[in-house]
Amino acid sequence: MNHHVLKLAEIGGKKQRCIIGLMSGTSLDGLDVALCTIEGTGRKTKINLDRFTTMPYNSFYKDLVRNIFSKHIIDLEQLCLLNKWIAEQHAMMLLKCLGNWKVAPESIDLVASHGQTVYHSPQHSRRPDDFGNATLQIGDGDHLSVKSGIITISDFRQKHVAAGGEGAPLAAYGDYFLFGQDTHAVILLNIGGIANFTYLPPKSQLFSTDVGPGNTLMDVWMQKNFSESSYDENAVIALKGTIDERLLTALKTHPFFGLSFPKTTGPELFNLGYLENAIVASNTKHLSVHDVMATLNKFTADCISGPINELTKSSSNTRIYVSGGGLHNPLLFHHLQNDIKHARINSTAEHNVNPDAKEAILFAILANECVAGNVDDFQKGSSDFPPVSMGKISFPG
């Protein structure tokens, strides 16, 4: 038998596994690297975050990805080259982290790599066709495994699509294992480029859904008007502006907001063109940069609070735990605390999960399930939560 297969079987049978989760989101801030010790599987999963850092991307990396990200027409050769190059960059960042932490690569059982999303195309985002849902992440697992010397689990979203899901959001699996309660409902809200949440009711089917833009529209507006800033740090721009109700209304008119849950979306829809069209439609070209940012901040808050209020209106015992970069936007968090009426809202840190590391941790959990779990542990929920084990396995040699 292949010695790598034997090693994989040994890893699957261990009491504890040392797994590194790698997450690179649409905001392109950097590569989140979470070194986790995981024991058990399914609802018995116990996880400890041993080390965490974000390795920032330089402008060269960001520009290369943005040249192909969410675009209908790209240089296909560039896509082909970046599939390998990004994996190699992530492997070097991973090895640098291990060196900084004085952790030997040989002590790591698995790397769980999300890759870099370059296009997300759920069926509902297109005119009716025969192709169904599709999504694409690059940063090939084979290259990452060979470069790092560590068995790598990657390309998680493809199995989700193959099993009938939309390929996103995948957080529901880890959320269910780590946060599910038998006595009260829990909502796990993640505010990255896109805002999404997992709803975990105690006695009925869970679901996970995108609700609209998280940071993405605010970020592209900053990048358009402040070349030295990629995001509105501490909401300093938004706090100087005033919300414009006409623009806010125009931003909310897209059919996406009328779709039932679960649903997914991305910067393919919520981008600078979307904002500029709303400005034209609302006749608000005269607004200052600050007023637009203040309105975008409230728009993001409304996209989140509206669905949550609808879900929780008949319950007074729902707990909301927040993660993602949007948690650090004080104005956005202020809006959410004011606008969400029927639930208590806190950071996932209250549940001993680092809110910045949460997505990387969740992919480490998916890798753990891939090699040691049982799909029977997955609750049979709605169509976006097929009970499947996800991830493709790449060996270093």
C-alpha cells in the first residue's frame, strides 16, 4: 500500500490531530493561518486554537487576483498560472509561520486549504440554464502539498455543489459541531466581504445563508476614493457622513433580497458597478464620499438585521455570535446592536472562538471530518446542507 495512504489512515485513527486551517477571503487582506489541535469528530469535536496569524498580501498579489476575480472575461493563461502560483505562495507563508512559531512541519498532520475564490455562480444569479450551481477556487492542493511537504485537504466547495448545495456558505458544518445547543437557537453571523449566517434552532432543521454585502461595497468605495486605504478602518470615513435614504432605498431594490433562504451571492453582484447604478437610480451623484460610506455602512447593517429580526421575532432566547472583519467596524456593530431587536449579540470570543480565526478553524474542522469523521454526524438539513464529507486529498509525493 502507498505509504502516504498508510499515513493518512494512521492520522484518521489518532486521538488528536494537528491541523492547520488556511483561509483567504474575497477581501484579500491576507492568508489566515490557524494551527489547531482537534480531538473527536462531529458533535463531539473538541478544538483548541494553538496559534493564529494573518499573513498580509502585498499589492502585487492583490493586483494579480483582482485582474481575474469575479470577471466574465479574463486571461485564461493567467488563471492557469495563478492556480499554481497562489498555492506556492500559500505554502511559503505557511512554512514561514511554522518557522516563526518554532513548529516542525513534520508535526503537522494535515493542512486544510480553502484556496482563493475567483468566481461564484449560483443558479439563481443567471438566466435559466442547464448548468446549475458552480464555484471556482484556485491555489491547487497538489502544489501546496508538494511545496509544504504536508498532506493537504482542499477544494471543499466542489463536493457541496456536487451534492446539491451552492458551494457556500460552508460555515454551517463547523458551526453545527461547535455551537449547536439543545435549549436555545444560535445564530453564527460572519461579516466578511459578504455577510452570511448559520441558523441553529434547537429542534428543527438548520440552514446557512448569505444575506448580502458585508464589507465588500464599503471596501471598493474606499479603494476608489482613497488609494492608500483598502478599507474604512474604525469607520472614520462613515462617521463623518450622513445616511442618505434615497441611496439606501436604491441599494435594496435588487431581486436577490426577495429570494428565500438559503441563498448565496458574491462580489460578482455586489461590486462598484452595483453601487454606481444605485447612485444613478437615486439621483445622488452629489453626495460626498463620506455620505456614501455612511449609507453603505447602514445598508450592510440592514441586510443583516432584517433577516435576523424576521427569524427571531417569535423568540427571546436566541444568541448571536459574530466573527469576521466587519466585527471591528464600530459603526456597523453599533447599527447591529441597535437594529437587532430580539436577540443578544456578541463576538464568538464569548464562546472561546477567536472571531478573526473562525473561518480558518472551520476549514480545519472540515479536514478533520474528511479523514476521521462520519457523514452520519451531519444533520440532514435544507438543500444547502447536504450530509457529505468535503475535501480533496493531496499527498506531498
